[in-house]
Amino acid sequence: MMGLAWAEELSVGNELIDSDHKKLITMVNGIEYMIRARDNFALPQALEQLEHWASVHFAKEENIARAIKFPFDQHSLAHKYLLKEVQHMKDELVAKDGIWSDGAAEHYSKFLSDWLANHVIDADMQMKPLLQSYPYDFKPD
């Protein structure tokens, strides 16, 4: 399995969230590629960017969820979990001098794509029914 691809059925009905998800898919696919290619030089920086971008995205998503009165507690926990895992991946990489074992590489690669697929499809999709009563380009003030 080589990466996730954006498809219309992944749309949650909000331009901001959808465009962030497209970017996250691209980033995660890039990281998976780096892990498989053993590109240990670019990987730490890519994980750093993912962590930063995911935080920015989560803040936007939580803002939108609040504006449309979507209950966000579980969702927020899922966000914190991902950020903790990415931090753990970075620490692990540093501890191993930039080289993961094959098992760790496989695990992290699978973790990221599974998380992204499950999060977008299961968690974020729960907002879709509420988002559909707003314009596609809705942004909270």
C-alpha cells in the first residue's frame, strides 16, 4: 500500500478542513516514502513539519466545530494522541541516531496512514451532517 489518495468521498463539506486534509495526506505520503526509502536525513524535518501543520489544522478544526456546535471532546483527545505519537516518533529517531529498525519503520509508516484514514473517515465525517447546513467556504470569525 503506497499512500492515501484524496477522493471526493473524503470531503467533510468544508473547504478549510478539506484543503487541510489534502495537505496532510500529501505530507503523510511523503513521510511514508522517506521511511521506506530510509531517507533519514529529511525525515526529522518532515516529522517536525507534520507536527506543526497538524497542530495548526487541529486548531482550525476545533474552531469550526465550536462554531457549528459540534461536541468536540473525543475529537480533541484524538488530536492530542496524534501529536503525542509524532513527538514519540521524533524522540525515537533521535535516540536511534536517525535510524529506525525495519520493524519500527513499518510500524510508524502504517500508524500514520491508518491514523489519517481513520481520523478523516471516522472522526471528521461526524461533522459533515452539521457542516452541510453551512456554505462550503464557511469560516468562523
